[in-house]
Amino acid sequence: MKLRFGLRVVISCLGCFLAVGLGLIPLTRMPLFSESMTESPRAAPPAPSSLPTGEVRAAAGEEERVTTQLQLGGFLCASCGPSMSKNECIGMEKTAYLTFDDGPSGNTLRILRILREHGVRATFFVTGRAAAADKHSLQAIVEAGHALGNHTYSHDYNRVYASTEAFQADVRRLDRFLEQTVGVKPRIMRFPGGSNNHQSRKYGGSNVMTNIIRDISQQGYSYFDWNVSSTDAAGAVVSEEQIVEAVKQNSRGKRQAIILMHDLDQKTTTVDALPHIIRHLKEQGYRFDVLNKKSFTFQFLKPGLEINRRKHTS
Ligand SMILES: [Zn+2]
């Protein structure tokens, strides 16, 4: 099993370096600490009641990037990345950030019950449509002390990634809704599909993410991608075992783990897997926390790096 995983990382890594060498991938877009460059096979999950089918399909496919890790120069931590020295990283307490995207859903209350039973907090990146459809669950998230993040109101790639203005309007719409409904105005957000999603180019051109990231950052939002995928969006139904195994595998060696999961009606196996995931992470010595503007962050695409990339390619 270990050998197979190692082999996969080596092959993936060789492929990346080869692609960079051939000029196929700009170096600054290459994750230094090993997000897999390939996307998992896409399968269309059934649509939940609150979102149209196409939208969910795009979200599930884009958000599924299996993260792996590399052991570089004997330094095992893959989470801190180049922004932190080895000593700084080792000085940090092992922390796991459970994150749930796309909710609330019919599973939210079950998720909240499990979190309560295990005494841990999580971060919910909600959408406006889902939140509007289930204000009760939204309220329950806030009352239990979990963090709310903005995941755009519509979660419609076509709409939000059409331009920076369109993106901001969508984000502000959700901010307003959350403020009016539960009295919370999130300052943290997650892009549908992540900051390096490919779908956005189709709708807003190749620089749209660069511009959105710059504007959103200037307005004081912190955005969060993930460095541990649960792979729960790899297919319509991913088995509980696969989800648990993916979190175990992808969190190995990371002192800071931002774990991507989904809070959608059809993701019942994610809920089934949750107690096992929490137990495993506790056994590995993690404490749990919610994301906030001061917490550890992991970003596939940073404004500075993207600007560098543009310089090199223009
Ligand atoms: Zn999403």
C-alpha cells in the first residue's frame, strides 16, 4: 500500500517536473508541496434540491483534487509550505480544521450532533441558496459556535466567475443575507472550486481569478483552500471507507490540516465517515479549531505568485 502510494507520488511528481521543463505548466502555478496535478475522474452526483444539476457537477468535480504529500529533504511537514520555516512550523501545535462546503443541507444537523459529541468545532462554507432554504440549520451552526464562511450566494460558476464585479456582488449578497439572518458577516471565504479552479477561465477569461483574488484580499477577506481532500466529491457516492482512508493518507505528516468535506444532501457517507475521521485525528495528536483571519491558511493561488506568473508569461 505504502509502495503504491509512494510510486503514485513519484510518478505524479515526475510528470509535473517534466511538464514544467517542457513549459506546459508555469512554475509558480505548481504546488510546491504536492497537490496532485490531475483531477479525479468526474461522476455526476444526483442534484440536491437546492442546486441545479450542472452546478453541482461542476462543484463536485472542481473541488475534488486529491492532495498528497512529499517528503522533501527529510522535512516531513507538507502543510506549512514555503511561507514558513521548518522551526516555525514545528513550533505550531498540530491543528485540524474540518471544513464543510455547500451547506446547509439535510445532513447539517447530523454533522452538528457528531461535532458536539466529540467536542470539536468546524468551519462551514455556506452558499446563499442552501442557507435561504434552511435557515434553521444555519442558525444551529452559529449557535453551536462553529465558523461561517462565504462560499458565494449562487455557487453558479457561470455567474460568479463572469467578472470581478459579478463575483463581488454575489459574495456581498450572501454577506447581507447572513448578517440579516444570523447576525454574522463572514470575513473568510472559499472560492467555488478553489482558488485555482479551471472553470472560471471559461466564463471570465484567464486572469479572472487573479483579479478576483486581488480585489477580495484588498477588501479584507481571507480565503482558504484545503491541503487535505476527503475525496467525498470524487463521485456521486464515495464509500465511507474511502473517505476515512483519504483523510488518513492526505493528512499524514501535516501539522496543519485543512480538510475539505461537503455538506450536501447526497453526501451521507461523509457524515458516516466523520466520527472515524475525528477519532483518527485525535489519535494523531491534533487539536481542532475553526478558520479565521489569523489562523493558518492554505492557498493554491496567492496574489503575489499569480502576479509573478503573469510577468513571466506576458
Ligand atoms: Zn462548493
